[in-house]
Amino acid sequence: MKITLAHSPDADDAFMFYALAKGLIDTGRYSFEHTLSDIQTLNSHATKGVFDVTALSVAAYPRVADRYQILSCGASMGDGYGPVVVSRAPLSRDELATATIAIPGLETSAYLALRLYLHPDEPAVHAVNFDEIGARVLAVDYDAGLLIHEGQLTYTNEGLNLVADLGVWWKEETGLPLPLGINAIKRDMPEEAKNDVARLLKESIAYALNNQRDAIKYAMSFARDLPEANAQKFVNMYVNDLTLNLGDTGLQAIKLFLGGSDAWTPAKSKTLDILVANNNC
């Protein structure tokens, strides 16, 4: 049985899927066809149900809850760290609210976190390829930029100033990790297959955590020229115990995060409870 599996071309996702991509665990009757794409594109594909299993922004889940079930393994959460807002010169929170901000996508969790941070103000934002944001801020195209992925670790090298770390802010406000990415599986897949795929995904993550040297070496090819020490740091930030299993803490964080979104409704919130309760990852 072929399973189409989509994730981002980033070091943390590559680390998680290392064992599956390299055939290092027994997948039995299942074969996995990997597709790599940026998270905004994957969010869009999920509205059409393109892949059996897909990485997804937490913020995008309400739009695809009718098609996909959240897997309790494979999540990326920032526990006291997360996407960062940067600028050429220091900006206050009030100044940021009236600034033009480059963001990595309207459906990304980073953008939802920014909206919650600036609420009730609505920032003036422009969607830009995530790996171009820092350069566009330096080029004076935008007043500020919202950085994800390895940009969170390298912005000071580019001469950019930190305005806010949204993961720090969220932790201070809620005491919870900031939910950014999840893996989701098609609802209409047979239950046995869903359970098996969830188990295999968890095995892949556990294999990488138990074989970090080899998994990091593989992930380096997706690290966009990050030094190995930074790639290791980035992976360790976003592949952790909550990646193996969301648990009560992760679920509480997701519900609270989405509860601040006008896209979330009580009906969808009830659906989330049912999905997670029935998940066997």
C-alpha cells in the first residue's frame, strides 16, 4: 500500500523522516512516497486532500479538519522560543503594529502568533518566500519581517534586530509551548492503515533520536548551509518529547492557540477533541 507523505525541506522534518526515507525501519506492507515542499504550499494542498499524510501549520488545521486527522506524533512546538520578528532598527510593540511586515504565509502558525501578539491591532502584512524575508527587510522593502526555520538562529549575523520572540511571549502569557507544525492523516484512510502509519511515524522519530549522529548528517543536506552546530541546535529545538507524543500539554496548547483564531469555531473544537482521543500514535 503506497502512502503519499509530504513535509517541508527543513532540517527538523528531514531528521524526523530520516528512517522512513532511508528504509531503516520495517514498514511491512507500506511504501512511502515522499514529497518536499514549503509549508505554505502544503497548507494549500491540504485543502484539496492531495497527500495521505502531510505536514501542516497548526493555524491551517481548521480549514482542513473535514479532510484530515491530527496525528499526536510529529508536531513541532517551541517551548519558550519560536518565530521571531526582526527589523533594521529597534521597534517597539506599538510601532510594530503600524509597520509593514513581511510574513512567510497567511496560513502559517507564525502569522497567527503575530496576530495574537498584536491583538487587537491588525498588522499590515505581505507574504514573502520565507528564505527571502531577512534580505527584503534589509533592502527596506518592509519595516519588519517574521522569520521561521533557520532564520530564527541566523538573523543577528545579517545585522537584523530582534523585535519579539513570539515563542517567549506565548510561554510568558500561557505557560505553554507555542504550537507551530503538526502532521495530519487523511480521515478516509482505513483505520488499520491510519494506526499503522502513525506507529511507523513514531518509530521513525524515535529512530532518529536514538541515532542522532547519522540522522543529523542526513538532515544537514536540508539545512541550507547552516553550520552543523546550528543545525543540531535547530533540530533539538523542534524534535523533542512533544514530537513523539503531543500529550495533554501539546493538546492544551493547540486548543488555546486556535481558540484565539477567528477561523476556529466551537464545532471544529469539538472535532479536535474526538480526533485526538481516537489517535493511536
